Amino acid sequence: MDYINNFLLLLDSYLGSAVYFPFILLGVGLFFTLYLGFPQIRFFKHAWKVVTGKFDRKGAKGDTSHFQALSTALSGTVGTGNIGGVALAIFLGGPAALFWMWITAFLGMTTKFVEVTLSHKYRVQTEDGTMAGGPMYYMDRRLNMKWLAVIFAVATIISSFGTGNMPQINNIAQSMEMSFGIDRMLTGGVLAVLLAMVIIGGIHRIAAVTSKIVPIMGLLYIIGALSVILYNFDQIGPSFAAIFSDALTGSAATGGFLGATFAYAFNRGVNRGLFSNEAGQGSAPIAHASARTDEPVSEGMVSILEPFIDTIVICTLTGLVILSSGVWSEKHENIFSRTDLEVVSGQYDDQTDADRQALYHYLNSTDQNSIEKYTGTIVVENGEPVSDSYTLLHARSVAEDVKFIVAGEDPYSGTLRVENGQILKEDITIIGDSLVHSAALTSLAFSQGYFGANGEYIVPISLLLFAFSTAIAWSYYGDRAVVYLVGQRGVMPYRILYVSGFFVASFADTTLVWTMSYVAIVLMTLPNLLGIILLRREMKDTVKTYWRHFDAEQAKKKTD
């Protein structure tokens, strides 16, 4: 399993984590923004009118309303990325990462407009009478590139498990256990039954459920976020100043945060932005293809609202909660994760300028790095390390007040072997003060508002709703990909496997699944971006035709 995981990580280093990927993603969005004349601005007001049903026509083909299609797509994107993803981006890249999430979302509004329009245009009606669409259909029916469509569809199925299924329930189960003491298997079992009840009903039930969950979870989260932001009102200005001032230079060191280069902040912001709103990935067009309309452009306009709501509104609220509360640069007691822990040679103090600079270069892999990973031993007496020839780094910060525990609560005494920065003894728990990240950081931030310590419970409850709705939406994406590959007969076996994987992942290690999803996301995104670039002229002509028909129709209504 480790070999497979390492191979996938190597593959990802040439795909999603490669230097070129953010530039391709943003480049396509920028190209269409200029090519179509900033549709995310010009069509924004019109999009709100479309989603309310103002221009609906009777008898139009489709399974869901514009609002239900938007809700289903939003439920697929508004998830752990909005809660833990923003926190991870800020943890890695500092406030500047949020700026690049905004840029990704702004350009992504156009990318999503294009991919949804083209996918809706080439959708088909399946054997059971429902609609099926997505990039695989325009790749096949318009570009005659069935091989590319197959790659996209297979990647979609893998991503349905690696993005929308297993990591979501794993995060829910962890959060429920940590916050309320609920056994992971119990959480997984109950939610797996609920998931089965929803997805077996198909798109009609999925749309009905998500159209109710999305507004409720959005309102709950916004109230909780505002309770922190308004409580720390005096920090709103400095937070925005840090976001913009660091955007082109990288984030400076502050508190326990040791700083991040521009390249690091840029890469983390763009990658987290894609994970958050999925613009360019080609997933949301599958949901929007179900909308009742004979005008593909109208549904494309609805999708413009998606990155705006998901990233520019919800992710910004999360970012301001984290930055204004100040917890992102503070050290907190936590149980150290082995994947975030490393030991380096020499003793370093993050309150000393020279040491901070050395650690900055080490963590950001610059050419000026002079720090080496430690190989040797750590002597521990009554739970505390006693030698000083090394420094423990956890979560990209210098660990303090470190304690080594065995058997759950007994202080460890003895000698620990360290090789290449890694402590070899596995059956030992390490506790100390360090930076925290992901959903744990967001939980801490939510406790710094008017609700006090009770505010942190907003995060697990929101995570439950966000992540569960994401699992619902991605089940639909996966089963549409299955329909494309093998037809309707493959849908029920897929749904059974999907629910089973959902349950197992509530208590199993999903590291390999996450790694698979890194690769699968890019195998969806790159073919989709290639496809919409090849259809750029058709996209422009389709938009012109839409407005010509729309203007003629409005003029006729005025004369009648």
C-alpha cells in the first residue's frame, strides 16, 4: 500500500502539484474572461434572474429547476474545502493564499460558465428518461474524442470516491468523535443509511434534499462566522491589509508562523481554490445538465454564481474568521500527527531573527536552506526530552512543551531512534504546542467570538451538513459517468459500492484514497480544459445566439 501511495504521490508531482498546473488553470480562465468580455461581471445580474425562474419556459426538457441544479452543484463544492481547505491554505501560504483563492474563483466563474454551457448543450436523454450530461458528452459527441471522454469518465468515478465520498465521511466521523464522543462506526452507519435513502431515489430526490440542505447549512455557517468577525471587528482591516500586501511577495513571518514565499502562497491558494469551487474540473456541469431549459447558456449563467457563493462568499468568511481571530499564527496544545512531524539537526528558536530566517528557507525549500534532517537519538525522561542537539518541528512550526506519552497517559522514559528526521517508534503519542491547520484551526477560530467556546461546535455541525451534501452530489456525478461508460445497468451496483465505501471510510485510513483523488482530479481537469479551449469559437457563437433570441423574445413580449 505504501508503494502504491508513493507512486501516486510521484505521479501527482508531475500533475496537480507541478509548477505548470496553476498557470494552466488560471490561464484558461483568464483567456475566456477576455475572449468573452468578462461574462462573470456582465452576466452576473442576469444569472440571479435566471436562477429565480423568471425566464423559465413550459415544456423545457430536464429533471430539475435552475435552483435545484445550482443547489446540487453547490452541495458538491461547498464542503470540507470551505472549512478545512481555507484553513490549510492560510496555514501553508499565509494570508496571501486567500488572495489567490479569490483570483481562482473570479476567473473560475468564467471557466464554469463555459464548461456548463457546452456540457448542457450536448447532454442526452437516458434509458430511464432522465438527462445525462457532462464534459464526456461534448468530448464524444462534438469533438469525436471518445478516448478523452473515457479518461474523463473513469477519473470522475475515482474522484467520486476520492473527493466526494470517503474523505468526507472520514472528516465527519473524526469531527463527531472529537466534539461529541460519538463512535466513528456509529456515525458512518447512520449516515450511510441516510445516504442510501437519498441517492437510490435518483436526481429528483437528490435535488429535493440538496435544495433544502444548502440554504440551511449556508445560513448556519454565515451566522457563526459573523459572530467571530464582528467580535474581532478591529482586526478586519489588518486582515485585508495582510491579504493584499502579501499577495505578490509572499506572507511574512508572524507569531509561530514562519512565513511563506510568493510561489508557495500562489500554489497553495490556486490548488485550494480549485478544491473548493471545482471550476474547470468538469464535475459541476454534470449536475447542471439536469436543469429544465432548452437554452444551454442560461444554465451556464446560473453556474457563474457557484464559485461566487462557494469561494468569494463562504471561503472569505472562513478566511476572515481565521485571520481576525489571530489563531492561525498562534501555537496551541494538540496531539502531533506523524505526517506533520519532523526532527531537524541543531537547536532553533522561532523568536530569534536568524533562526526564523533559517527555518523559513528550510520550510519553503529555498536555495539558501542550511538545515538538515536529524539522524540520531532522543533521550526522554519522564515524558520530556533532555538533549538539545535537535529541534522538533510540527505543523511547520517549532514545537514547544513537548511530552512523550505511552499507553494513553503514562509519561515515556527511554531512548527514541530518529532516522532522516522521522521518529521510528510508532506506539508513542507526542503532545505539545504548535500551529494547527485544517478543520481544527477553523474550530479554534470559531471559539473566538460572541458564542465563546461553544462556537467551535458550529464547525462539526457545519462539516456534517457540508460534507454529507457533498457525498450526495458526487454520487450523482459518479453514476452519470457510469451511465456513459456502461449504461443504466451499472448504476445500482455503483450506488451499492458507493454507500459501502462511505461506511468503511468512517473508521478506516483514507490516505491512499486522498492520494488517488489528487491524480483523478487532474485527469478530470486537464481533458476538460483542453476540450473547452478547442470549442472556444462555438462557445462565443452560442452566447451570441442566446442573446439574439433573448432580445427578440423580450421585444415580442413588450409588443404583445
